[in-house]
Amino acid sequence: MTEMMKKLQKIGIVPVVVLDSAEDALPLAERLMAGGLPCAEVTFRTAAAEESIRRMAKAFPEMIIGAGTVLTTEQADRAIDAGATFIVSPGFNPKVTEHVLKKGVPMTPGVCTPTEIEAALQFDLDVLKFFPAEPAGGLKMIKALAAPYVGLNFMPTGGINAANVRDYLAYNRIVACGGSWMVSGKLVKEGQFDEIEKLVREAAQIVKEIRG
């Protein structure tokens, strides 16, 4: 694994963040740091994503800040220029994957079938996003896919929450889990950053209990 992925493995849970306003980026980052999950996957689903990444990366250089839902090379360039240090996509797009890797930035494309895995393996990737995790069969499906692909690890996202994340973290082929339950759009919009920090602390404690 890349050094970036090894760092994410130690953190265990990657908060998947959707921000409608860049003004929320710094208060959220502060709570992620204070709660014990010093990382974020800021999704490119909103117009505020690029500026949010820029502000977080500048204010908290020690954080691992990635961009998620990256669908085009143009989005990838904007995210990287803003300070994203890893890129995540919901599916496997060879053009985007090649573009990001050529820039020397870790890329984690999404897969949920053997065919997609084999396409991604052509780029010598050893960590792939499994998405959408729960709807696509959850941990049982990941274990079935992992069996024939020795050396491949997964970062599942989609439907993972406080109730099921322990099972995922306990499986040694999972680097980290992506989740949004600690940083829901509703909590962010309502400015409930104290509640966010509480949920983040609980998530970080789960990682500690499972992985030590």
C-alpha cells in the first residue's frame, strides 16, 4: 500500500463529507481533529467542495484530506490543486484513474464486481473502494471478492454506520471504512458541531477497540 493508505489504515474510518457551504469547512475540520479522526473525504457533489478542500488543507496541513465522487479529469485537477492528497471515485473510470496516478496522487476507484476489479488491477492498484457496500452485499460480498484476489484490500463505503462498522473493521482485508453518519449534512447545516465531535469520538473509539 502507499504511505497514504497506510495512514488511513491507522485512522480506520474516513468521514465522507458533503458541504454546501465552504464556511462550514473549518469548524468541521476542527471537530474531526479534536474527535480523533484527522481525515476527510470531501465529495465533489457540491459547488463548495473545491473551496472547502482548499480551506481545510491550508488550515490543517496535518490532516489527510481527499476528494470523493470525482467523475472527471477536470474535477481531479481542481481537487488536487486545492490540496487533496487522495482521490476517490464511485466507479472505475480508466481515464480518470490513469490521469490521477500520472500526477503521483493515490487513487481509489470504486468497484463491486470481479470484472471491475480486474480492470482496476491493470493499474497495479492494491486498494479499491467497494461501493455501494451494504446494497452490494456488504462484508459477505467483500470476503467473496477478496478470496481470489490475494493482496487486494478494500475501502468500503455506502450504508456503513456505527451499528455495522465493527464487523468491517475486524476483517484484515479492509484498510478503512468510509462513512457519513458522524458528519451528516443535517448536523452540518444546523451547526451541530458539538454533536459531530461526539459522534467522531465514538467512531474513533470503535476503531481503537477493534484494531487497538
